[in-house]
Amino acid sequence: MKRAQAALRLKRGRETARTHPWIFKGDVADVSEVEPGSAVTVIDSAGHFVGRGLYNPRPALCCRIFTWTDEPLDVAFFRRRLESAVALRSRDRAQGPSALCRLVWSEADGLPGLVVDRYGPVLVIQCLTLGMVRARRTITTALTDMFSGTLAFDMDEEASARLEGFSAALGWARGSGPRSVRVNEGGVAFEVTIGVGHKTGSYLDQRENRARTGVLARGRDVLDAFSYTAGFACHALHGGARRAVCIESSPEAIAGARQNLALNGFTAQAEIRAANAFDELRGLERTGARFGVIVLDPPPFARSRSALDAAARGYKEINLRALRLLERGGSLMTFSCSHHVSEALFEEICRDAAADAGVRLRVVDRLTQSSDHPVLLTVPETRYLKGLLLEAL
């Protein structure tokens, strides 16, 4: 990319741009004519340099700042940022980042609009903005140079592509690769189908929480609601659970769950119920079922602020039902990945559910996304996964 010449002038008082990378149309006083997806220099109302970012006039979030230093957004810049992201994941590992991890987490790594996940020999690259699509070749080349022998697969989000005005890529960046890869997560094997499923193929943000389930589940019956491909159930059984019941409504996810359970030799100890989790939780309560460990990891209930009230009711309902199924001394791992549901609100919802269920609970720990999904204090949006580990007294 050439050195940015175009300028975006902020309105007076828009000081958040000095620490937060997002600039909305309402923050902008004026902007030079610039090709969508190209670099702009961000200046304050007095004309002083603020930062440099990529601009797209189409969405409300029209500019994301990449650097607060006067430097070009060129090939060398992207390579430095990618090297920094990889180094962060290598801090405690002499041999480099794990073969199963998130390598780049958008704003948290100073690369807004880019997600890169590693599944062994495959790097899945997800561009969420037009600017990142324009930089895709630079990013792919740098990553495959850094990880010799890996293959790159492009898997963009359709919703982001529509919003930003580009065609979502889905396919191998160069040549072809395997349909699926087998990965190892703390002794548990998973088959990841490339280009299929939620996120980039798996929920890497729950890796550390899944591992924790194995410790809690020894000798207990486990309920994995919204189980997707049975990640929590597999770790629970690997840790010594007596049995696991998985609730999932998606046929594709159920097929993945059966495959993962069989891959680890747990088919006989697991039951998959193809059902709506809300209905099944109520049905289990009617039968008097009890579990020593329950995991609630639903999809986001609030994709916008307008859905917040309905989401709060949904979270309360599933937690209320789960608490009525939990044995005394049992553990509930409950999560929300809804950005608009704050940590404080989620805890209040769980507190209200406990009161209605008549269950006293100890907060054992507050849970969040895996450490390879870093969080920036000044960019709270980088932390989206909230959870509680609760013990019934």
C-alpha cells in the first residue's frame, strides 16, 4: 500500500479516537476523496495528527485506526503486526504458537477486521472489512512465509461482506488442501472440517474452559447444552465423567458431535438429544434428572441492543432450568457470548435465576475467552465471552 495522502478530520471533542480504533460517520467532520478500503490519515479538529487507518464510506463504522504513529500502512507494517501477534502466542512456548490457536484477533492485535485461526497445517483467514480484503494477499504471503508448510484457506463472513460491500471469499488461497484436519486439544481429538461450521470451523475461544471441564467431571454425569460438536462433553468424558448428555438442534453439528465422540472412543458413554435446548431442559426437569456438571454455552441471544430484554429472559430461563437439574455440590459452567450483555448484567441474570430456583451458589471463578483471544482495556469490544463457574451448596 502507498503512503496515505487522504485525510479524515474528526469533529471537535471526538477524543476517544486517541485510544479506541473505531470511528463512526457521526465522528467525522470531513474526509478527502479516497477509494473505499484505502488508507487515510486521521486528524483532530485542529489539524493535528491522530492516527492512520483504513476507510470505507459504506458502513456506519467507517474507519478503523491501525496505528497512532505516523507510519505507512505498507507491506512491512502488516508483516510487523503479524509477527507481533505470533510472538504474543509464543511467549510461554519455546517452539512457537500452539498448532491449535487463534493467531490474530482483530483490534486486539492492532489489525482491525482480521481473524486468523490455526488448525494444524491449515491457517483459516477471515477478512471482516473491505480494507482487509484489499490487504489479503499481503497477509497471506506473510503468514505462509512465517509458517512454512501451512496452507491458507479464506473464510469471510457473509454478513460483514454485505455490510462492507465486498464478495465473501470461501476457498483455498492457493491450490487446494484437505477437506478436514484432525487436531489435538489437551489429549482430546477433534475433526475440523475446513470452511464449514461456525466461527472458522471451531470455537477456539472455549479451549481453556473445555479443558477445565475434564477436572470437574470425574465420576459425574454431565449435561452439555447447546453442545455444537460435543467439545465440552468430549473433555468431560476424557476427564473421567460417567456419562454425558448432549443437547443440540443442528443436524450438521450433531453429525460433528457423533464423529468427535467416536474419534475419542466415547460413543457408548454419550447420548445426543436432537432437540431445542429450552424444551429439552424443561423435559429433563419433569423427569427428575440430575447432573453433577452442566455446561450452558448458547449462541448469542442479543445481536443488537434492541434484543437485550429478550436475551436477558432467554439467559434467565436456561440458567433457571439448569439449576433445577444440578446436584448439590455440582458445578454449572454458564456463558454468554452476546456483546451487548455485560459481565455485570449476566451475573445479575444468573443471580435472579438462582433466587427463583431456590439454589444457593458459590462463585468459584469468572470465566472468559482463551488467552489467545487477548483483550484490550481501552477496547472493551475485544472481550465478548463472559462466563461463571458456579457450585451448588
